[in-house]
Amino acid sequence: MDAFPHRYTVEAAADVEGPVAVRSEGLPSLTTAPPPQFGGAGGQWSPETLLVGAVADCFILTFRAIASASKLPWRHLECAAEGVVDRTGGVMRFTGLHVRARLAVPAGVDAERARRLLEKAEASCLVTNSLAFTPTLEAEVIPADRTA
């Protein structure tokens, strides 16, 4: 790992109307637009979906690192995150975040230990630790043969 602090640079550009082009050196560009809730047409990533997506992505990557360090065998992890935007104190902001995780493990894996590592991943996630509210986690551990 590189020494801290780490810096991540993203650039965004847009005209008066139309989508926003989001890019970072060495990465594929993204196109974003307002979600329907803010008058957008939908069908594109928005700042809101990007933030919630960053939470789900960070949760999985954090769990992957923790499970590896803990030598926990696992097969598949699905994460669904839902962010809530509301107006509080005259300011519009995310007021909550609910994360649902579904982990498939090989037969014989200690489900309680797997659940503790999911909880550790939620508590260790860089993105959620950077938010101004405390996310909640709903975790489900299932045998790999029941993933469908």
C-alpha cells in the first residue's frame, strides 16, 4: 500500500443542458445526469447513484480484504445499498443508508464468524466511514448451493 495521504482526482464537465462527463486519468469515462427525482430523464448514473454505488462497491472490496486476511473461504457476495435523501434543517442531504449483504459460503463454514466479518467490513469501509451518518447493515449468510 502507498503511504498516506492518498489522493484521487476526478474531473467533471458539462454544458448548460445534457449529461455530465466524469473522468479520471486511466479510467473509462462516465456519463451522468440528474435522477428522475430531480427532473432528469433517468437511465444514467447520477451523483446519488454513484455515491450509493461507491458504498456497495467499497463494502465488497473491504470484505474481500478482511476475508482474505482472516482466511475465511467464501464463494459469492451480493450487496444492495439504498440511500435516502431528505431535507433536514433546510438542507437536502443523504440522511440514511441501508446495506443488505448476501454471502455464499462453502458447506461447513462457521456462519457466525462469516457474519462477524461482514460486520467488520461494514465498520471498516472507507466510504461509509467518510459519510456524515451511520449506515446500517443487513447481512445474510447462505450456503453456496442456495445462491439462486
